[in-house]
Amino acid sequence: MTDITVHVMEHIIKFFKFTAKHFSLPTHRNPVHWITGRDMRLTQLGSVSCFHILICFVCIFQHVTAQTNTLGLADGFLSFNTSTFAVQLVKDSQTLYSLKPRASGSAFDFIPADKMSLRQSNGNYHLGDVTFRVRKSGSTTWVNGDTSSSRRPVTALPAVAPVLAAANLSPTLPSNSLISITREWVLQDNQLQLLFLIKNSQTVPVEIGALGLPLEFNNIFTDRTAAQTNELCSLFDPYIGQDGGYVQVTPLLGTLPPLVVLPVGKSPLEGWRFLPESTSASPFYQSQTFEGLYEWQFHTLAYAQNEWAKVTPWNTPTSAILQPGETRTYGIQFRLAPSIRDIEQTVKTANLPVVAGIPGFIVPSDQVAKLFISHSSSVQAISVSPAGALTWTANTNAKTSSWKGYDITAHSWGRARLSITYADGTLQTVHYYITKAATQVIGDLGSFLTTSQWFNSSSDPFKRSPSVISYDREVNAIVQNDPRAWIPGLSDEAGAGSWLAATMKQYAQPNSAEVTKMEQFINQTLWGSLQNPDGSVKKSVYFYQPATVPNYSYPTSINWGNWWSWNQAASFATDRAYDYIHVTAAYWSLYRVARNYPDLVKARTWQWYINQAVLTVLSMTNGKVGFAGDGLMGETVILRLLDDLKREGLAVNATLIETRMKSRATVWAGERYPFGSEMAWDSTGQEGVYAWSKYFGNNDTAINALNSILAYQPLVAHWGYNGNARRYWYGLQRRYSFVILFDHYFLRDNIYGGKLQRIERQIHHYGSGLNALPLISEFESSPSDFHLLRVGYAGLSGPLSNIDQAGFASASFHSFADTLKWDGYSGDYGPNFSGHSMGMGTYIINHPDFGWQAFGGNVIATSPVVQVQIRDSLRRRVYIAPLGTLLTLDSGAFSLVEFDPSAPSVTLTMTAVPDGSNGAAAAAQGRLVVQQRAQILGVPSLKPPPAFLSDAGAFVVPFTNGEGKITLF
């Protein structure tokens, strides 16, 4: 039995004891004996026995948490077929039981019909329910209504075409509801619709302060195998864009047609509210394997006045007044898009507005963003909130009449909402996040990490000094103590995150003073304290064991009784492969600095740093470290390391790394769903699986991973959700044949790395920056697939939004409507920035609808030569899509790119220091690498003139007065 399995079982037994205590189960025996009938040590059990224990435990837990059934499944169903869907409603409630695409030829269902028997109690939300808050005019008290709270069979009404089914919801509404509601399932113009007819049944006006439509889709992973989860389940994300809003429901495979939920009539997606349910029974709502459900809110004023009073909602809260006897209809429609890439076209087909943002909706203040609008009705007015945050000017970039373009210029910092009103009365909102100039943001980050987060205490018993350590922005203090041992312990993602960001920042934008501190950290703390002489890496250097450090004052205000308050032995364990990636990245970053900015590095040679990176990778893959066979977040750095080993002619080490990586990739090539993790489901494995599968030519596996990413990384006109990869589950490892979660013990990143500890959909956690790497890489190989560029660049841009005006970087943004703020802890931001630094660049394209554009730059001329000012945060990478050519700098910074398509030729202007940076070190010369990423018919590979010398695969470009120039033909 592996140590990992023992660790898992230990927590299950803890939870067993918790359950036994609260439900009067026998506790006098060894829990293993209680379930198996044998007195054994946990470590004597095999994996199969552990599986049986888990199943028994789930049965026990489900038994003691049984609920009363009120949905009416036993009374049967109503079934309908449209040309697109096979539809089933629960007869008693007329809520949606099943929605299957008829053309799929499979049993795929967007609704969790197979889990409905576990979700048939009061308080379980289903599609067709409705929630509201209403009050009589003049009253200050809202009356709450919720059709799920006290469910009774609704009153069926005659259904005449196009109505498929109709019901009066009065039996399941509160007696004082003030309104009557008729619900209709309608087939209008061959499109399935769900309508609610809200009638004021009073003799005085009634105000609707909140009106929500709960959405239930099959995002339940509980008790499913990896195959079942990937083949049966979906994820859903909103575009909270008022009348232009919609919800996309994407099957996890990434290859099946997605469902697009759109408004009918004036039914704006004004708010997006998480729906609370009981979490005590299977399938374990709001847990690692069941994120939970949300509702589409048409009106939100009643929440804005109460639960949301301390936040700024995504959209302006509204209410509606119904006069006595007046009826207003709200509704949604269900459309199937041919593919994920066709979601926007499906929205347009429904005669709703679509916008495309370049480079996306996170905009550094030194970049001129582009917004392209397509709608059948003309733009009547545009406004912005806060006032003056953005300005806009119409441009002539669009090449087709169906699009209208605007230049967007930023003037403030933080969130900004652009409201577009069309001549037909449609209101669409586009959500931006504005940062400082991109290079300044990176400079601020490095400064904050190496000053405010710099920990230097010679008396620290845990040998954490000197280091860049976790930080609490809400109290502006270093986190020296936390019950989660890894957070102040410099390891795991949440403890290593800050120093990882600080070291990767030196790779991206070296600063002399910061490099000096990073050398101190690596040579005094990382090597010898966090990392052992054999290359193994500890899970934490901090621990809770007062007897071992009697002179250390552990805060008595902290509860040290949870499992995560590790003792020294648990903290010093070296069995988690993820921890090794961060250490590898630190060494590789300093190798890059030492090699390309040699005057900055004093303590070690570049050879020592690159050899330490190799040692760490080899230690990770020696067969003794858990999860080394899974894709690991941030492991693209190993691919970069391998490339550098080859460039340096270090063939022996390159072969060692390549051999270890190939053995992993060979295993993945034999698996249908190889992107696993230490959790039940996660988005951490796809990056590594894609990278190495592509490297070794396992293209089917690489595309498999890529499609998985596309399913959970959406493209919408909202800075928070655009390119925001899913990251919220924690639990058991992929290769178990079951998925079980007890939410008291296995929780997700806000629990493990945040200050506000709760389970929720995170915005721009590190999944954004890391999962963007495969998307960008694949775009470089397929430069006509602009969907990959748009989503990938959005993910790469996400980490910029985490950095505040002083340079502090938060782990993630809290998405719940009552919070909408950045978490107070720095947490595990580091892997996010790692992805950003390895993938960010400027991407020059000639789009069929938008013409010449630059993601990360400003196009200042298009004829006869395309001229682009480079404005991304690194100024190190430029990709010219029409040529399929990637240009990278080991040292120096791109300033201007001039591309002559007719030659073709490219003239590059470089500077010693990135434009707009503050404190960045000056490069002595430019070191340019030219790579052909895509073979394009009739396009030759670019080369510099013979006069330019080559060193380790880089062309050396001399600088004069801090500037250099080279033309490639």
C-alpha cells in the first residue's frame, strides 16, 4: 500500500470518526475492523481493500444522511422530441429531467438524470425552478419565493402548440408570494424555450427585486470513473452581459457539441448567483466532485441592497414594477452549437450581439485594445463605469460589414464595465480589467516580493530565512504561522508560490538587487533547507511540533488540531512531485539570468544552476516520489530546461531528462484520459501531458489534452471568465477507479491556499496561466486557429490582473456575487506567473474579419510594411502568424517589429531595457533565437545575415547606445 493511499485512508478514518460521533455509530473498535471485520494496521491493507472500505464508508454516510423525496420521480415523466433534443420533464414538478442531443448517437445528457434519485428533496434545485424577492410598492420588506424549498406537484395546464408543457406553480410557492407564475416549455421556431409568466395578483403595484432561474447541468463527478466523468459530464460558465449574456455548457471531452443557453426577449443575464444546498449527502454538493449550481438572475436589486451591499456587482442592479394584473414574461432558450469554436456564431444566429476583444479584456494601460461588435442592430450609445475609466474611438479595421471596430484606451486601474446600447433596445455589457503598463506591473511585482515579502530572521528555527515568503495583504504582514503547514513552510504551491514568482520574474525581467536576493535565497534556504543534498524536496520546512522547537511561540489563536498542521516528519516528507517543479524553475531562472546577464550573478556559475535543475528533475523521477507519473503544473519549465541543455551541448544530461520524460509520455499515450492529478479531477495535468506528447510525436494524446483544456477554459467578453481555467477540486488521484469526496477533508485551492477558506469557482487562479501554454503552443503550430490564440492569450493575461497597484499578487479572485474581491493571501500565485512568463509575448496576425492585429502590441502601420510596437509584459517573444515564425530573446527586449509580407522580411528593433520598465537590468547585447513553429506553403524560413554570430543557438545582436537592429530574410 502506497504512502499516498495511507494518507488518503487516514483522512477517511478521521471523517469516519466524525460521522460516528454525530450519528451514534460504534467507535470502540478500530475503524478498519468495524468495516472489514479484521484487526489490521492501515498499512497492511492493499489498494483493493481500501477500495472496499471507501465504498462501505460511502454507503454508511449516505444511509445516515438520507433525505425525504418530494420531486415526484416515481410518478413518471413527460417526454418530447425536437429536431435537436430529446427532452424529459418530471411529471409532478415539470422540471427538466433529461436533455439529450438527438444527433450525438450516444447517451450523453446535459442534465444529471442518472443522479436525480439523489437530488429529489426539498432544497435541491432543478432546471425549471424559480427564485424571487418581491414587495408591494411602498414596502421595505422583501418576500422570498423559491419553488424548490417546499416542493409540491404543480398544476398542469392545457398545452397548445407551440407550448409543449405548462403549469401553474402556485402549489409550490409561498402563500404570501404576491405574484402568480405560469411556467411554459415551448418549441418556438424549432428552438426549445423555457418561459416564466410573472403576474401581479395584487391590487397594488408589486416590485420584483430579484428573479432567478436555477440552472442544473451534469457537473456531478461524484462516484464516477475517469471515463464516466469525461464522457458524461459538462462544465458551465456565464457571460454576465445583460441582454447579450449567455451560458455555455461544454462537455468535458471538448469534442461534443456544447449547449448554449440564451435569453428570450428582455431576459437579461444581470447576475450570477451561487445556489446554496445541503452539503451533507451524496452527491456532496459544493464539494471537490460537485461544484454546485448557479442561477441566471434577471433582476438583482434585492440582493444588492442586502447580501451584496459591500461589493460592486458585475452589472447595475435592477428591479421591475408590475402594475395590478400585469404579466411579464422572462425566459431562456437552448441551442446546440456545432463545436466549442462555434459558440459565438451560435449566439449570432440567435440574433444576439457578439463582441471580440483584442488582446482580450485585461488591458495594460500602454496598449490600445480593440473591440469588434457584431449585431443586426446598430450601436446607439456606449458608456463606461466608472466614468472615464475607458475611452473609445471607432476604427476602420474590420474587413467585413458584419463587424464594427473600436479602439479602446484605458485611463484608470481595476474593473471597468462598458455598456453598449443598440438601436433595438438591447443592452450588452463588456467587462474589462485595467492594469498599469505591462512592464511596470512586472516591475512592481518583483519589488513587492523582494521587499515587503522578504523574510530575514536569523533566529527562525525552521530555516526559512532568507526567503520570499507568503503574505497577507489584508493586514500587510508576512505569514509566519498558519495551520496549513505548507503556507508558511515554503513548499507546495501555496508556500512556494511567492518565491517561485520572484525567481521567474528574474527570468522575465531581471533586476540587479532582486537577483542578489534570489541568489541568497537559493544558496542559503532552498539548497540545504528546503532541498536535501540528494535533490529531494520537502513538503514544508515549517511544522507544528512544540516539543521540537520549545522556544518558538506558536499562536494560541490558531486551531492546530486539523490534519494539515503537520508534524516535522510529515513536513519533511519528500514524496510530492509537484514540489520539485517549483525548485526546478527557480534554478532554471537563475541559470537563464547567469547565462544572459552574467554581471548580475555572483554566487554561482550558470553551469551550477542548470546542473541543480537537472538534479531536481532526476530526483523527482527516481521512482520514489508520488505523482511523478502525472502531468505536473508548471512542468513546461522542464521542456525549456531540456531545450537549453541541448543548446549548451550538455548531451548527457539532455539524454537523461529526455529518457525520463519519454517514459512518462509513453504511459500517457496508452491512456484515454491521462491528465490526472492528486485530486479527483483537476486541470493541472493537461499542460504536461500536452507538452511531452507533442514533443515525442504522440499527437493524438496531445490533441486529447488540448480538447480537454478547451472544455474548461471559456471565451467570453468578461475579464474574469475569459481564459479562466477551472481550478477548484481536491481529492483522490486519477488512477483510482472511483471518485469520492468528503468535503470536510478534501477541499480546493481557496481552502488549501487562500485566506477566505471556502469552496467556490476561482477566477484567475494558476490554471489560467498554465493551461494557456498548450493553447498558445498549438496556435503557433496552427496559426489560422484564432480561437486558440484568443483563449490562450486571455489565460496568459490573467496573472496580470492578480497584481495590485503596489505589486502584491493575490492567489485568486473570489467569484461569488457577495464577495467579488481578490483573496488576501499571496498563496499559490507563483505557478500562475510561471505560466505567464513562459508564454507571454506579442502575436501578430492577419485576421479574415479584423485585418492586421497584434495581441500584446500596438499596430501603428499596415501598408506597405506592418509595424507593431511591442507592448506585452516581457518583450521577449514575438510570433508572426503569416510566417509561422517565433522570435525569442534570451537577453534584451523587443521594441518594434516591421514585417514586409511581400519580401518577406522582418526588421527587429531591440533595446537593452524593456520600454516602460523601472529598475530592469540592461542587457549587454541582444541574443535572438529564430524558430519555425509552423510550415506554411510558399513561406521560407527567416534567417539573419551571415555577419551575425551564433552562440548556443542564439544570434548575437550588438547594442549601440542601448539599442540594436537586425533584419531577417
